[in-house]
Amino acid sequence: MITIVNYGMGNLGSMLNMFKRIGVNARIESDPAVIQQAQKLVLPGVGAFDTAMNCINTVPGLREVLDHKALVEKAPILGVCLGMQLLTGSSEEGTIPGLNWIPGKTARFPKQDGLKVPHMGWNVAQSNSPSLLTMQVGEAPRYYFVHSYCVHVDDPAHSIMRTHYGIDFDSAIGRDNIYGVQFHPEKSHRFGMQVLKNFAEI
Amino acid sequence: MTMLRTRIIPALLLRDESLVKTVRFGKFTYVGDPANTVRIFNELEVDELLFLDITASREQRGPNLKVLADIANECFMPLGYGGGIRSLDQAKAVFDIGFEKVAINASAAYNPTLINQISSHYGSQAVIASIDVKVGLFGKQTVRTLGGKRNTQRDPVAWAREVERLGAGEILLTSVDREGTWEGFDLDLVRRVTDAVSIPVIAHGGAGTVDHIAQVVKQANASAVALGSMVVFQKKGMGVLVNFPNLEKLEEILK
């Protein structure tokens, strides 16, 4: 059973649809007491960094439960899109610290001629280090991205896949039980389906 | 400079609970059942799908959430919906089902703050401003609503700038005169709009060949292309066949 954390940000219906399609039990949950019982968590997110961190920090008990799940119980956790950015220590989009579960920072795409931001559309991801999350995704899988900020992890060993858009950035990251993907696996056909299947089997 | 894959987006027209295709916004041809049709596009692994309910605004009703939920259950690609959205709540209902973009047309023309409301809640990437353009008497192109029927008298380029300012993340630019004709895009119209705004412009109306797609991307700077007749008919004047241009061939000509 996978628990999709509903903290008020994000497109949860499509994530649930994708898990249903691959035959994985999943539910959407906002109550920290129930999240505490979860085996595996997906941390989705669409919107602004500070708004999301504020939601996580202000729902009574939620931050504590998430920290405990991630760092003490070491339950598998997958951050998606903004949910991945929250795993880092900080973002240039805001001033509130991130969860800081994977050392790194979230930065704005540099201004470049002809480079439209948000980075919106299909792009390829190149494998950087092997991971359970990206088993059998094939050579240069393509994924659907929508984001204006991108993640750079401090330790290259935490970078699972990298993508180029004006600059190289980390499009999939992982540290122990904690994973993040910048793209939308639930909107990326069989390429994303494989990532979610892998996560379900971790 | 980095180029993204140009998005090629089937634009599918909902009428009641069926998919139809039109010519210049009239002359409806039945295409099929939405859920069955999107299953095929899912198999074809298309980049993105856009659904336009062409009678919602005219009938003054909101989105048909049941049909949209059936679609979202079958689709694992980005999904956009337009038609009859007049409030933030209606947009929210569409997002909750699993769509990530809404296209606003008629409401934007009469209540421009709606674009702003939705984009401040969900981000500009979630809002497509849909602009239908038609040549009127004396050859002047103006922005239309309600399936091309109502003339807003607005200039397409000025209106494109305005919707960008209001917070739209992209523009769906439809040439009513070319729609369903297979004659090629209105390159001049697309170029004038892409020159005026910095958000992505999806060119729509007139695609008949892969070369037309290349033209509008290379000569008119469209960021994405919406296809109607090309993806639901075998050829001009022939029967229904859900299909998608060959990806390798597309990538070759878009290089």
C-alpha cells in the first residue's frame, strides 16, 4: 500500500489513476495519524516552494511524522516535481528551509536567450548512477517535465538521472530510502509507469 | 540553445458524450467514443492531449466531469481541457480528476480575471488561453468566442499580449478559417502572435501534412502544434482512423 500525502498541493488524481493502472494499492491521505501507519509515501506537489513547506510545517504533527518516516523508520519515500525539490535544503524560489533529507539546493533556471521557463514538455533523462528506482527504464527514457526551478544535489552519488535544459540538472535523486523525481511519472507513459512500478517494489 | 521536443498535441472535440471533428467550426463528423479513442492515443504514446468541449459555453454549462474522469483514467500523458469553465471551482474540479491544464476562451473574453485567478492558484503552466481567430468582413482578423459565432472585435495580437499579462502559461491559437481544411496553418497569424508574446504558442487549425507542422514550427516559431483532422481521419475526405504522425519522421523534419 502506497500512501500519497495530501498536504493541499498537487495533482493527486492522476497519481492515483496511474497506481490503479499498474495494480498497486494506493490511497490519498492527509491525516498525520494515518500517514504514521504508512509503509511507503509519495510526496507530490505543484505550486510554490514556501507555500508547500508552510503547509507541511503548519498541519499539526505532519512534519514530525514525515521526518520520522524518512529518517528514523526509513520508509521508502518518493518526492515528485515540487515534492522532490522539498527534499533539498533550500530553494531560490523562497526563504523557508526545505526538508533537507538529501543535501542540495533548488535553483532557478539561468536566464538564457531562447530558453523558455518553465521547462515544459518532454525531455530525456540520462542515467548517472544505478538505482532501484530506475531499473529497466531503458536507454534515455523520456519524461514529461513542468518546472521553473531545478535541483542540484551536493553529492553526485545522490544523483540518479540527469537532464539537460539550458544547463544540466538532477532529474532523479536518491539517498538510502528517499527518492525524488523532477518529472511527472504519472504523466509519462510507460517510462513513468516503470519508475512507479520500481518504487512500489522497493 | 536547448531545444525541447516540439509537442505535437491531438486536439479532440467533445460534443455531448462523443468526439467529433469539424470544418471551420461547423460540419460535424462523428469520430468516436472518447474513452476508446484516448486508449488508442495512449498506445501511440502521444505527447499530450487536449479536449475541447465545443458546445459547453454555447449551452452555458460546465465541464462534463463524468466523461473527463473516464478520459483521465485511461491517459498517462499531460491532459488539457477547455469548454465552459467560468469559475475557479470548475477549474479545480477538472484538475482534481487528473487534468493539469485548463483552456479558457469565452470566459477570458468576458471575465479576464479568471485567467489570473486560476494561474495564481495553480500556476501559469496550468492555464491555456484559447484564442479563436476568424477573418471578418473587410478581411480583418478578430478574436471570436462561442465556437466562432461571437465577434469580440479584439485584435488577436493585442489580446495575446493581454492574456500573457493576465498570467496565461500558453496560448492555443486557432485559425477558424483553416480549421479542418488540411490546407496548412495561417503562418502569418502564428508568426505575429509568437513575435508578440514570450509564452509558448500552440498553433492550431489547418494541419494536413507533416510538412505543415515543420513550417509552422520553423517559420512561425510555434512551440507546439495541435492536430485535429490529421489524427482522426485517414486522409482528407476519407473515413475515421485514429492515428499519429510517425515520430521518427517528425523528429527528422523538426531538427
